[in-house]
Amino acid sequence: MRDEIIRPQLNALGRVALMRWLEKDPSLPPGTRKDYGLGGLLVLHDLEGWQGKKTMSWGGTPDLSWVSEHAWVVVVVVVGQAGC
């Protein structure tokens, strides 16, 4: 089940559209290969000193975000409150 959640879901056209949409995303280094899994954005290769292959992340309102690092089996959840 865990492997299915982090399996890339986009076809080639979808990946191109995602890369264009996120090309100026400040949270990842330029050129990061990305896809989308069942639970969020996937990093498709290791980023030295950053994130590992198949790291999944999601963020939304109100100030919620989480990251799951597949290789280390680490999950980080951040919850904040706007205006504090």
C-alpha cells in the first residue's frame, strides 16, 4: 500500500505541465524532477543535503503542511495559525 501511494501518477504531458507550473517554486532547487503521487508532490531523485528520492509533500490552508521521506520512513507535520 505504501508503495502505491508514492507511485508517480502523471503521464508525460502531466509531468511537463507540473514542471512548468512549479518551475519558480522556491522550496526546491531549480531542475528538481517532480511528479504527483496519491498524497502529494513527489521528488523523483535524491537532492543532496535536501530531500531523498520519493519524498512526498503537501501544503495548504490554513497553514498546514507535511512531508514524508520514503527512504528514512520519516513524517513531519507542521500546523500553524495565520497572524501569529
